[in-house]
Amino acid sequence: MTTTPRAVRRASPRARRTTAPQPDPAAPLLPSRDPVRMLDESGKRIPSEYAEPPGETLRELYRRMVIGRRFDVQATALTKQGRLAVYPSSRGQEACQVAGVMAVRPDDWVFPTYRESMALVSRGIDPVEVLTLLRGDWHCGYDPAALHTAPQCTPLATQTIHAAGVAYGEAYQGRDTVALAFIGDGATSEGDFHEGVNFAAVFRAPVVFFVQNNRYAISVPLSRQTAAPSLAYKGVGYGIACEQVDGNDPVAVLAVLNRAVEHARSGNGPFLVEAHTYRLEPHTNADDASRYRTMDEVEAWLGRDPIARLEAYLRGAGVLDDAAVEAVRAEAEAYAADLRERMNAEPTVDPMSLFDHVYATPTPQLLEQREQVRAELAAESEVES
């Protein structure tokens, strides 16, 4: 019997031509090859497949960004004055901070990290309540349930699991609520990120994972965190749609997030967005950024200012003029002055509040400790009197 050599035993060219090409199942999930942009650095419009938000919406976006930056500068000053224990600035990330909360409804849930103070005040939360955590008074100064805004999350990536769980629970109860989880680039290297995204993907939870890639996880550069082409591609591995966007282009950030939120709200499952941006200030006031990055790098990103870019575009479109710009700046200054005055007042501290909100039903041990502290305080009061 004659044996056909292995190299010859294969389909004929004609047979191969009749085989239909199989579609790539990952293709619909892939992000754009380059980050989505709708404005260049000078504020000129760039063609895009994404729908541009209305002019009045962009004007409100500009207003909140200006106020947000002034808040951020004031909070940094309060830290230097000893009014805050620590403050993680988000200067340079205004487009992400503000567009993030503008893309969702008031009844949607927001899950912030420790850096999202600007996002929270842009959501309408009292700035003094926002800074309560950073002043060291309470873990959270506002009512999360009433505001549909979780406490600021200090441990990296744990909020991704919370967001996935709440989003799944809301959908299970028949509501069209969306959860938006703010995430830093460093958090994508954490196990909690994997668990949260994987759960959301499997159970099609309506959550948007919004990664602000500001290039550094404290001092660790992105190149030491991941080998992925961009962080947006991580979504493909979990089977969820993803996109990357120029995080200093406010129009593009809002447009991409609008689509991501609509995708999730329509029952299509989670969506991952990576915004390429930059943190202009140190990680916190306790960080020396000069140890891991150069001033030339910072200067280059200063030229990509998201506020200046949006202002130039809106002026050119006739949506903003000198009077409108001056009015927004005056509003921002008044906002900062009110914050200064209220933060300069010494907070009222009740030592007995240590025992509040520990358990819904206090344990016997907690009640015993509470009584011990109460007795010690009463004894000190008698000595002083």
C-alpha cells in the first residue's frame, strides 16, 4: 500500500477556498486601536464616530471642571495648613472626574476611590462631608444610601467587587440602575479587580469599570504593572466590551462614557473604559514625585490641560464668551472661600461616637467597653470641675 507523505495529506486549494472564514468572537469587544479623541490639544474638533454631547451639557461640564479644580487646589492648601491629614489630588484628571459623574443618573450608584473627591463634589455632595474622611473625623461624612454613592475606597480595587454586587442586585430586582466604579491603573493589578470584573461579566451586571490610567501606581510606572497593549484590552479576556479614550479630552471622555453607560443600562452587560490621563501633583501630600518622574514629563502633560482644551472649543463654537468664563471663575472662588471658612471651624468630637455604627445590635463586649469609656470620661470631668 502506498502511503501519501504527511506534507501532501491536506485539503486541496479548491477545498480550502470553499471553507467560509470564521468570525472573530473577540472583535466586537475590542477597543479602538488608538484612544478615542474628539478634540486636539488646541481645542479643535476631530471627526469621531461617537456622538458629541449637546452644547449646554458641555458648558456644564466646563463649569464643573473649573469648580472642581479650584476645590482641588483649596483642599491641597488645607492639607498644608494642617486642616486635612492627607489629600490625594486629582489635578490634571478633571475631565475624567467630572465626566464620570455626569454620565450617570442621580439614582445610579458611584463607587469612588480615595482620589475621587473632585468627582464627589461634582456630583453635588457637600465638600465638607467629602473631606471628612481625609480630615480623620469619620470614615464617610455623607449618607451613601441617600446619595447612591459608596464611601471612598482606600484599599485598591475592593470597590470593583462592591460595584459588581450592587449592579447585579439592582438588575435582579428589575431596576435599570447602573453602577460606575472609578479605578486607578494600579488597581487593575489587584486580585479584587479580577474578581469584580469576572463576576460582572459572568452575571452580566450593569456596571461600568472606569480606569483612570494616570501612568503611576504611586511610584510604580505602568510598564512595571502590565504587559497588555493598554489596560482596556483586559476587558476582552473577561468577555466584556471595552474602549480606550484620551482622558484629557473632556468631550471624548463624556461621549465614550455615555455609550458605556447606555450599553450597561440596556442589559448588554458590563463595559470597561480606560482613560489615558496624568496626575500632575504627587500621589498625596506625603509623596515626593521627583523621585520617580521628571519635570519635563510633567510639563509635557501641562500642555494637554483638559480645561483649556474644552474652553477653547466652546469659545470657538460660540457656547462660551469672556463674561461666561469670568462668571464660572467667580463661582469657583466663592465655592473655595466657603469651603475655607467651614473647614477652619473646629469639628465637634464626641468620644462616645466610637461605639456608634459598629454593629446594628451592639455585642455585650461592645456595651461593656462603651460603659468603661463613659465612666472614665465622667471621672475626668469630675476632676476638672
